[in-house]
Amino acid sequence: MKFSTKAIHAGQGADPTTGATIVPIYQTSTYTQDAVGVHKGFDYSRTANPTRRALETQLAALENARFGCAFSSGVAATAAVVGVLSSGDHVIVSNDLYGGTYRLFSNVFGRYGLQFTYIDMTDLEGVRKAIRPSTKMVWIETPTNPMMSLVDICAVAAMAPDVIVAVDSTFATPYFQQPLELGADVVVHSTTKYIGGHSDVVGGAAITDNKDLYEAIKFQQNSAGGVPGPIDAWLTMRGAKTLALRMREHARNAQAVAEYLAAHPEIERVYYPGLPTHPQHELAKRQMSGFGGMLSLTLKGDDARALAFPNHLKYFSLAESLGGVESLICHPARMTHGSIPKEERERRGVTDRLLRLSVGIEDLDDLIGDLRTALEATQRETAPA
Ligand SMILES: *Cc1c(COP(=O)(O)O)cnc(C)c1O
């Protein structure tokens, strides 16, 4: 089965009891047993639920893997993966990281005796130097938020053969990036984003082809209990059916928007892996089969212009999150990355002039027209009198 077929068929055969073509929402916490210990494979919905299982089978298939665990959020998936470690274990983490992951590692797991070293993973020699005897996991996020930089999954995995290599592949989705085939051991997604795809459900997933690692993550899932309810699992599964279709359109629109902006005299810089000017464009071509729907930009002019710019947009809503069919814009320094100290933020390029776009699948002419209007409007506002 190829990708689009798996998205629609994996885990989603007709319901065995009724023939329902679409997997039902099994809104039940428990299951009646025929005799003590005699049941149909389900005893309690924290442990397993048929709707959730269908989603887990679907998502595992999309990563070409045997095992998937669905969670109530992306951070719950992250917590379950890191939860397989023990006090004293060391984790190497890319320093350009989703803020919630940083908070979870530093402020929660750090208190439990796990050790985290944050490094620039674009420097491979730095990764090699950071590995210690106690290193048990490498946590990669690629592409990163909001600077759109990449980590070479293949190179890092080759360097750390006895270490669990985990990749947060949320921005790329399984459609454009297959970390397990590049040597990673486990892939994590915030399914809230592209996989759900419609900004109407929060969820996460951890996917692996390693049976022991799966058992350990599954144990975390059942023990800590961060599972999605059946309706959320069903909505995520419905969203994921059209992932291929949506991603092609997201990437097509984002490429065109990136090229439009890059050529515009009022734009200082565009960060998009699909542009030949992106410093890791060659790696992106090797590691990804498409460049996704996310891009960031800096406007010429002052901070005030970047803050005013979203007010002139009609189709790009000013909002956190990403990956839905509708276009969004966010001001990372004041929104998603507001909790990172200003100096640290600016060192990473997240200045007050940076804006991040989640390019949706609306008509391209409307999106470019919207951006043009806002560029012209802010140019007038900030022009000297
Ligand atoms: C949103 C996001 C997360 C966290 O997922 P939630 O579903 O919000 O818990 C993790 N990693 C990345 C890259 C994200 O964008």
C-alpha cells in the first residue's frame, strides 16, 4: 500500500459487528466480559479502545512502522517517550526547540534527575562531543520552529547507534519526512497540527518499529494515562485521511508565497527550506520529499511594522498553532516564544521583526493578494511624513 491508500485504509476496515464502513466512535470506558478474563481484547479504555486503536494503526502505517501510540496532546506523547528513561540518564536536545518541549524537559523531567544538554545540532561535531556514557536519548526537532532550520537525522543517528534517537517531525509530517527510514528509533507528532489538519482537535502520537521501545512507551501510555478520548481519536483519523492531499497543497502555496516574499523589496529575509537561499536547502532536498507549509520572514522597517502587519490581513488569522487548512500568522517573540528570555531568543534569530506563517490551502491568488495589501498598508503607515 502506498501513502495515500494507507491514510484511508490502514486500521480502517469495516466494523466487525455492524459492517459500518467508517470506524465508529466507541464512546465506552469499559467492556463486558463473557467470563472472568474472557473478552474481545478490550477491557478498559485507558489501556485500549477500538477507535484509538484504528488511529494508532493508521499513524504507524504512515511512518512505515509496526507500532503507534496515540496521546491526548503532542506534549503527552513527548512525556511518554522521555518517560521511558530513568533518573541519571542523559539526553542531548537540539537547542532550537518547541517551547513546550523545553519547558517539559527543564521544569518537569529535570527535577526527576534526567540530564539535558541543549546544543546546536546543525554542528555535527558538537553532537559527537556531547555524547557521554550516560547518554540514552537524542531529541531532534526538524524542521524547527520558527527558524525553519534542519537537523541531519541520518548523520546524528549514525553517530549514536546505541542511543534512542527521537525525532519530533510535526512540521514535516510523515508525508514529507520519514525519520525511521533515516535511522531514528521513534517519531513524535503533535497531531494537533497537520495530521489532524483542521484546528479542531488536540492530540499527539509516538511511532516506532522497535518492539521493546513500543512496549516501554505503551507502558507509559497506560501507566501515566495521557490517552485521547474516542471522539478526538476519530477526528484525528478523519483529518489524517486527507494528509497527502493537503500537504501537497500546503507546500505548493508555501513555495509560491516564499518566492513572492523573497522577491519583494519590503522583505528583509524569508526562512523556507524550499528556497535555494536557505542555508540547508541541499539537506532539505535529501532528507525531505517536500518542504512543508511553514515559513518565517522578517520585514524591513521597525518592530512596530511587524506588530501592525497582521492587523491588515484578511485571510491569515493572528493565532498560535499551525497546520490547519486555514492560513495563520503569528509573532513568535510576543506569542509562541514569549517565555524565552529576550537575549536567548534574539540569539536564535527570533527578533521582534520576525513573523511566522502557516500557509493554508486557500486559493493562492487570495493569499498573495492579502500579503500584498498588508505590505502596502504598513509601508504607508511607517513612511516618514
Ligand atoms: C505544537 C507542537 C508540539 C506540542 O504539541 P501539543 O499538541 O500542543 O501538545 C510539539 N512539537 C511541535 C513541533 C509543535 O509544533
